[in-house]
Amino acid sequence: MIGHLIVRNISHRPLRTAITAIAIAVEVTLVIIVVGLTSGLLLDAAKRTEGVGADIMVQPPSASIFMAFSGAPMPISISQKLQQLAYVQAVAPVLVQFNSVNGLDLVYGIDPATFAAVSGGFVFHKGTDLHNPDDILVDDVYARAKDVHVGQTVHILEHDFHVAGIVEHGKGARLFVLMSTLQEMSGTHDRASVFFIKCDRSDHTPAVLDEVRGLLPRYEVRPLKEYISLMTSSNLPGLSVFIRVMISIAVAIGFLVIFLSMYTTVIERTREIGVLKSLGASKLYIVRIVLSETALLCAVGDAAGVGLSYLMRTVILAVFPSLTILITPKWILLSGVIALLGGLLGACYPAWLASRRDPVEALAYE
């Protein structure tokens, strides 16, 4: 009986119901897309770093795991010391710069020989390797997103580069230039941001880790297999706060929309509430009706929000192919719970107001 009454009440005002459900859907979509975009970008960066093929990564003391924030404080001569350690097959120094003008991409300054020794070399779709100071390699994702072709000139880091080749993505950055060129541009002569170490055998990695930590006791020395687990929003200053703020905004949207919708509904249905109470409906029964209607609206909005999230991801990736948006069951569930809690919170006062109606006054209400 109560279920039939709830459905009839909601369907009686289809426009208001649709608007409320759409607002809840926007709330859910906001949570899913914001979290999916941040976690997707972090996971993509971690996988590309791991894709370099190294076993160990060496960074300067107190360096961030996000290499764009690390600068280039390490002398390149460290590479020779690392190369002399037992079980070390190859060492590749890399200078990292953040390209924020035309996107949010990392630029790797590399020595092609040492980088190939560690990573196994690039897989070329078109073009050739770096030879001239102004050459640049771009990966296939960047080339597709920016419509870049071999032989074209691209303006990056306030410098014009000649696109020498397009390579398969997954080797750390999306853009690669000669280390000497990037050092000259950034004023970091004989400096590097990170050293990638390739061991002769993977089971020798723990031994090499101990040796490197003994050689460079204050430096950050990490096995790349653990890198993905470190790339979380909690490890990036401000990002977790940003996510919480966006979720709070989403909750506020749901709260206000449900509050206004259910408050208006209670006012319009004053006589109906009076009839129910005159027939013996308790205060708890009235509250159950209002909160149940709210829960049903949230469920409809949640389902619509999930569908809208996938649609938005498709549109965003079509416009920005280099982005990664990770939609997970965990955040689909959490976004639904967040929407439901915000909606029920917004419906509490209207439900209490409805339960307090005097049946005699309610029946006389015009």
C-alpha cells in the first residue's frame, strides 16, 4: 500500500520529479567524473613511469613521487657511480620538465642510448630517433590528440621543436627531447631529475636497492613495482582537499534540491496529509512516506547519474584523447550513497513538518 502511494505521489508531478532526478544525477556525475579524472590521471602517470622498464628509481632527498615537482637537483655524475654497482645493467638519467602551456604533459630530457638500454627502446610508428638538438619525439596518444605529424614544428617550453618521430605510448612521458637541449633551456647543466636503474636480473633488485641506499643514504630510492601504490590523491598536496571540496559541493546540491522539492511537496499536499492523519496515520508513517519518496528519487537520479557519467567520459575523451577517466564500482557505489545521504538530510525537515500537521487544520487548508 505505502509503495503504491509513493509511486503515485512521485508520478503525479512528472516535471518536478524529472528536475529533481536530473539534479541528483548531476550531483552523482560530478562526484564520479572528478574522482575518476584525478585517479585516472594518477594511475596513467604511474603506469607510464612503470612502463619505462626500469627496476629502481632514484630521486633527490625529500623528492615528490610526482616528478614534475622534483626539479633537477642531482648531478649527472651520480650515473657513473650507480653504473659501477654490482648487478646493475644500465642507468638512464632523465631530466623532467612540466609542459603546462599546451597541456599537462611531462617532457623527458633523455640520452637516447642510455634510455634505450633501460627501457628496451622506443617502438616507432613513424619517423626516426632523436639526432639533432631541436628534435622531439611524441607518443601516439599526444600525436592523435594534438594532430601532430612527423616533420611538423611544435612550440613547447617556449621553443620550436621538429617532430622527428611518433612512438608507442607508455615509456614515461609523452614528449621526449635530448637531455642536453633541455638542460640548456632550463639552465640545469649536468643535472638530472631522476635516475632509472635496470638490474641484470629482477631477483637482484633488493640487493641493488640496498647498495644504492648505502651509496646515497639521503636520496629517495624506490622500486618501480611499488610506484603505482604511491600514486594516490593523498600523496599529492591539495588534491585530496580538492576532492573533498567537490564532494561537499555535490552534497550541497543534493541537499538543497531535495529540501526545496520536498518542502514544496509537503505544502501542496497539506490536505492529503490531513486526510491520512484523520484516517489514523501516525507521525512515523508520514515521515516514512516523505523519506521513501526521497529515497526513490535519489535512486532514479543515481541511475541516471551513472549513465550520464559514462556519456560525459565518452565526450571528454573524444575531445581530449590524452586524458584518462577511471570509473570504478567503488565510486559508483559511494556516489550513490553520498546522493542518498544528502537527499535524506534535505528531506528531514519537510518530513518533520509534515508529521507535525494538525489533521483538523490540514483538512481546512485551501
